[in-house]
Amino acid sequence: MSETTPASGAAEAATEPFRYGAALAAEIESRWQDLWEKEGTFNAPNPAGPLAEGADVTAKPHSFIMDMFPYPSGSGLHVGHPLGYIATDVYARYQRMTGHNVLHTLGYDAFGLPAEQYAVTHGIHPRVSTEDNIANMRRQLRRLGLGHDSRRSISTIDPDYYRWTQWIFLQIFNSWYDEAAGKARPIAELIASFESSEREVPGGRDWASLSGVERDEVLSEYRLAYAKEVPVNWCPGLGTVLANEEVTADGRSERGNFPVFKSNLRQWMMRITAYADRLIDDLDLLDWPEAIKLQQRNWIGRSEGARVDFAVGEDNITVFTTRPDTLFGATYMVLAPEHGLVDTVVPAAWPAGIPEAWTGGAATPAEAVAAYRATAAAKSDVERQVEAKVKTGVFTGAYATNPVSGEQVPVFIADYVLMGYGTGAIMAVPAHDHRDFAFARAFGLPMRCVVEPTDGRGEDPAAWDDAFDTYDSVIVNSAQGDLSLDGLRVVDAKARVTAWLTERGIGEGTVNFRLRDWLFSRQRYWGEPFPIVYDEDGAMHALPESMLPVEVPEVDDFSPHTYDADDAASTPKTPLSRNEDWVSVELDLGDGVKTYRRETNTMPNWAGSCWYELRYVDPVNSAKVVDPANEAYWMGPTADKPAGGVDLYVGGAEHAVLHLLYARFWHKVLHDLGHVSSVEPFHKLFNQGMITADVFRDDRGFPVPAAEVEEIDDEFFWNGEKVRREAGKMGKSLKNAIAPDEFADQYGADTLRLYEMSMGPLDVSRPWDARAVVGSFRFLQRLWRNIVSETTGELVVTEEEPDEATLRALHKTIDGMRGDMAGLRFNTAVAKAIELNNHLVKRGSTPRAVAEQIVLLVAPLAPHVAEELWRRLGHEQSLAFADYPVADPAYVVDETVTCVVQIKGKVKARLEVAPSISDADLEALALADPAVVAAIGDAPVRKVIARAPKLVNIVTG
RNA sequence: GCCGGGUUGGUGGAACGGCAUACACGAUCGCCUCAAAAGCGAUUGCCUGAAAGGGCUUGCGGGUUCGAAUCCCGCACCCGGCACCA
């Protein structure tokens, strides 16, 4: 049962000591890795600051290439992880060889849940375990030969880094969004306008007379970062609150899969909604996959509509609707159970003659409302989802006035209306909305058809099975007094009714977003502390820049305070609050030394990844977050990237709306405040696919170690037991992970790089095939053998002039590979290199000139072996900055091309012709060809299409 | 339910509207070897045929075109996202 072992055996080494095998590859690879490190080959000079090198680099074109920030996982890497890192490295090396100043590095996103959970389960302090993990990951990645600028490899847990994360938080905290200016401005300017009475203080109060806490409350309504009691996603199983983006569609935590409950808690929020429009509009400036742009647009969820006031007694209930044209069809209203006006509108007793079903069996409206609220609040998000089909609710006892028809319509509360969207209140148009239709049927509410059905169902909703919902029809039954919408198309009717409402001051056209403000605090130990303290009155104070960083304190117990996963009534406790010595602090914030209490929440782990691209640019700047000269050079807007940003950003599609939205938001705030010239952080985004692998499961469905499975006649066995194969993610839990170290021991890093790049297009997922790897290995072996003798180690290249066929093959390869490299099509680039190499194998010898070119061609893909061959070919300098080969156009075209002759679209003959042949000559040649003459027979030729020099198509009758 | 993306040999995948299946794996045969592994060489879409040859093929069904894997319409299946958002 001998396992196959590659060409690294001792016996082979004796006969062919200079063959490119695992041992030689390992020796070459570590030698070049050491050399690159020693010489700082991949250090990219900055225009200004400590990383500048004297010479002016601004004249040189820049290329800023990034991978998405990894978490330093405790279990180490498997071969699926570095796919993107290898791709960016290949591209970066190609860019370097085409004259670009290339910034490429990799830092570590080391705060947050995964790092903390690893530390808790292993009983080690998170800083210790994370730093170990980072060291291990650096070691693993170094073996792959990634050309990173190590001086720029920052880590989010480094106080010198999170000092700036906290500084940016303060920038955001100390800003407000000026709608009139369309951008963020310093909060000091708002305060000044309150003080001078230029701007009225909400509630008409006098700014000078407000207490600190009262001022906090006013400013909280403006600040871009604010603390407020809000309904949030509380996850008892994790012991923390979560952002909407971190909760899955079925109401569970994305991490850990615990139930999530709605709970009203005082939390930190980021006013990302202020940027909703700009976050949508600026997508047009970016070179991103359309699918990702679409996901962001959908997540932000811009909808145009109108606000309309419905009078209820003395009060007004304002609703948001996207269909104001159906206002005449609004036959009832619904408020979210938590809506603030519910208590105000509820009368003391039920009106006479209402259906039993409306009261929920309660004696008074107040009781009915209270009972319904209680049941609604006890539901988890999961239950809400499951019960979504069944509409529940209760009548409030109140009636509102439909502002266009003047009709009295009943007001309900129901949990199908969400407090967090629009105004938390709707006008229900059951005839033309599926949800309202279901509710109206359940409660026996009237319906009125106001959009003419186009499917022949008639205008009586009583006979319908569901609502009729379309934009493509005309309005009917909608006239009263001076307003008539009858006969108008939907779009025109909207405009007419909106104008009518606006004139009377009972409505206006408006835009609403699905996007909510970003919940920014977590009840965690392992995160950035907020640079915020509270005085004895509870008023909030931002710490001055000089007091940053606020370091994560040492505590005995850093574990989160978790609860039973289903304990909805529990409330979060912050780990940092355990440490009274740290929480209570004496500070002089301008009016003498006083005692303050620190904010004990921490930031979510997205914080550190919201701005790391900026720090890559200027990693050791202690005076500024980033020097404007450096930011402008690497990221500033240019003709090719109108919003500026990183030139290429490669990572998984799973960050479509989390990281990528948050980072764009922070970047825009920093832009508004004048800290960066770029408007967007990432110009070109590329989503790489995943590497999947076979998973083998036994009868019970448990995965068995894939490495130990044997294949016998298309069946699979583990320990003699038959197992079944399926596809899955590569990873520890499915027992199918392959470590890159293990792989490099067998074949070398160059083979791994080449194999991963040749598996398929970078953006699709593909299965790992352990057997197929040998193909990439063989290619390198053959390349080596074409240049170096396996028995003597001497060069075997010849000094002859390359023949014309070889030159044509070479230049076609150069031409193709350049295009493939620039377009990130590495799989076809590898195929072209292999073809050229196969040509040289067949040829029997390799002219030196061709050897040098092919070495340069494959250098970005397999840099170690390329450097080694380059050195052996007599070059003393690294090829990292050598010029990538340029194709000679004279050799890119063939001397003769094969022209196919089709008869009615079927290939019947082939002709060897000059590429310059004319259509007419080609046609004559084709018609004279004996095979063509035979195939045509005596059928009349109707038409001949000649496309010189490749094709002639003859159409016969 | 809505919105995206996909479906090409035994496998991963190539193919400006113009030779479908590049390149690689696997498989078969051969060379080398005492032997095996590794390496090297040849063959390899499917059907039919002794062969020459012939026929059929890009998920399915239509359409546009001299010509469609590629463009358009409809359908099936797979993957991803959103989901009571008014």
C-alpha cells in the first residue's frame, strides 16, 4: 500500500542530483525568501515621510494592491486560504515588472469575536494567542514567497494602530451631517450656531441654559456617532448586541448561530444613514462586480414615495408610502406596536358595533393594545419569521380620516408593520398590496379597487384571491372634490396627488431608506475601548487626542458575560466594567482634575478594518493618520479612478455589505473633514472564488479524514469501511484541510502557486484535486530541464539564434500572457507558458534568448525558480524589477494561417494562406479547392462569405 | 416570492458571433528499469465502422444570422443574496 511520493526520493537524487525536485525547490525557495527579506526587495518608497527614499517617486506610476484583512486564525492556514494572496502577489510582481511602484502588504485584523473565543476556549490571554497566531501565519505566508512590504504590515491590536482607530472615532463623534452642505462638518460649528442663535436649538430652548446632559441629548441627534436607547439585536448566547448586518435572515447570529432578540438598550450608533444617498450614487464611480454593487444598493434600499398625514382627533399620524397614487384605496391604517402615538389615540371604550375579531377579546382598547404588545415583544425574530404568513393585530379603537376621500378608517396595530422602517405607520391599501390584503381578509376589512386590473379579474376585490399589484395600469375610483386621479397612469397619478398634498401641507414627496444606523458598540473585552468618559452628572466627554490611545486594560477575566441562548429577558454586561480601577479615572479635561467613569463598551471588530488601507500607505506616521502627500500619491483621484482609492482589492464576496459598506462610510467622513483626497477607499474590487474539497462521510454522516481515504474502482474506503464522497468547503471540521506547509514539503511553494493559479478563473470556486497538482510540478521540472542539466547542473541553453517558428511561438505567448496578467486571467496565462515550454521540449534545445524571455514570463507566477534560473543565466540582479517581455508585433501574427472553408456552416476543407490575403483571392482559392468542389457537387452556389484570412462560408441552394 | 450568477469531454477548465473541447488531470499503450515509483513518448469528446470514412455534440425548447457555447425569448436544474421594508 505504498503512497505515491513525488520525485524527491533519495535514489533519484543520486542519479539526477540537479533535477528540480522537492528538495531542490525547498533550498531555492528559502534562499530567495531570505534574500528578498534581507534586501527589502518589496519595500515601496513613499513620496514623503520616513518611508521616502530621497528620489522623487511621484513621477513613477503607482499600483496599490490589497487583500482583505485576515483574522489570524488559531488553526493555521489551509491551501484554500492563500488563493487570493497568491493572485495579488502574481499581479503585483507583474506590475512591478511593468514599471509600477507597487504597494502590497498584508496586515492582521486581530480584534473581535473569533480571536476572543479562541482565547477563551484555550484559556490564554487574547493578546498572547493572537500574537502567536499572527507569527504562525506570517511564517506560513512567507513560505509562499509573497512579495509584501513587511514594514507596512500593521495589526489592529497594536496600540499605535488603534490609537488612530480611536482618533477616527473622535472625528466621527465630533461631526454632524450638514444636509444643506451635503457633507459632514465639525460639531463645534453646530454648537457655535446654537450659541449665537443663528440656528434654533430644538425645542426652542436657550443653549446657554442647558445642562451638560441636556446638551448631550441635543447633540446626540446630530452627531455621526451617538449613544442612544434604541431597539437592538441582543444575542444572549454571545453576550453581546449585534449589527443588523451580523444577523442572518432567520434571526440568528451570523457567528455562532444563536437566537437574536429585539431589546431596547442604550448603545453607540453610527449615523451611516446620513450617507445613504452618496453610498448609492458613488457606486457608479467604482470598478466593482455588478453583483456586489447591487447587493449594496439593495441593502441601502432607496425608495421614493411620499409622507402623508392622517388626522386622528387632534393628532396626525404620518405614514410613508411608495404608492401615494393609491391613497383613495386606503381603507384602514396600521401602526407598529411600539409606535409612540398608540397610547395617545386609544379611546377609553370600544366604539359601538365593531366585529368581535377586532378586539382580541379584551374589554377595552387599552387592554387589547397592552396584551398584543406583550405577545409581540415576547416573540423572537425567528418566531416572527416563521409566523410571517399569518397576520395578527388588534384594533386600537381609533379612527383616522383619509385625507383625500374624507372617509373614516379604523386604526390597527400589527407586527407586520415595523417600527424601524419609514414612520412605523402605514396606510393600508388591501386591494393593491399583498400583505394588506391578507390582513384585511383576516379581519374582514373593506377593500377598494383603485388601480384598474389588467388581467380580467374585474373591479370587485371581494372576488379576488390576492391583491392586484402593478405599476402598469391606470387609476380608477379616485375622485373627490377638486382632486381626480381617474384615468391617469401610475407615475402621473403619483405626481398629481403628491402635489395636491404638498399644497395643503398634509404631505410631501420623500425618499426613504431600508438602511438603518450602524450599531457600533459591543459587550466584549477584545476590542478597541471608546475614547469617551462621563462626569459625575453623567455628561459625556470626548478624550483629547493627547490621551490616545485608551489601551485595553489588563483584567483577570476577559470572557464575555453570556447567558442561556434563549434568555430574551437578560441584559448585556460589559467585561470592561468588571475592572473598577480602570473604569474610574482621574483626569484633567480642562477644568481641573476630576473623577470620571470610562465608557465600558468596546468597538465592533469592523472598526479596525474600516480604514486600514490608509495606514498601509503611511504605517509609521505618528503625527497624522496619513500624510496627505502619501495618500494623494497612492490613493488620490485620477482620470482612471475618479473617486480615487486602492487600485485593486481582492477578497471574498461575503463582505459585500458589511466591511465594504462600513469602510466606504468612514472614508467619506474622513474625506468631508479634509483628511483624505480620495472619495472612496477601493477603486477596483475583485471577488475571488473559494477552494472546495472532497468531503468523505461514513454511514452515520460523520466526516472521516480525507487524506486517509482510498479509492478502489470508483468507490471510496476508509479503514476498510465504505464512505461516500461529496463536495464541501475545505476546513478542519470536515477533516479535509491540506496545510500549505505540508504541500510545500512535497512539491514546493512555486508548484502550489502555479497550481492554484491554473485551476480556473480566479472568481469562481473550484475543487482541490490532489492528483492534478503534479501537472504544475511537471511543468516546472520541464522548464528547469530546458535550461539546466539534471545530471551536471550546468546550463544547457544554446547560443544559437532562435528559429522563426520559435520566435513566433515566443512572441505570441508574450502578447497573450501580458493581456492575461493585466486582466487577472492567470489560468490562461499559465496555459500559454506551458505551451511555449512544450514547444521548446519538442524542439530539443533552448536558445538562450528564448530561455531568458520564458523565465521572465513565468517570474510572477513562480518567482523562486525564475529568480534561480535568471541567476544561473548570468544575471546578478533580482528579476523583480526586470522589464516584462514585450512582444514584437511582426512575430505575433503567423506567417500562414489556416483558413477553414465551410459549406452551409460545416467545415469541409482547410487552406494554408497568408494572413494578408484579400477576401476575393481567398474566395477564388476556396472555390478551386478539390475537396470543396467535390463537396459542392452540382448544387448551385448561392452566396459566398469570405472573412480573410480565417474563413470562407459557401452557401449552396 | 424577489434579485443576481451559473450549466461545455471521465474531471478542472479553454474559446474577439467564424476550426468547440486550448492547457492540465485521469485513463490506455509503449520506452526506461531486475522491479516499482518518478521520468519520457504516443493515443484519448461521443456514436458507428476492420479501415478509409460517416454521423452527433456546449442543460432543454424556440428565434436572429451565411454562421450561435457566445446574441434574443421561454423552460428546467444548481449556487449566492434579500425577504412582512409599506
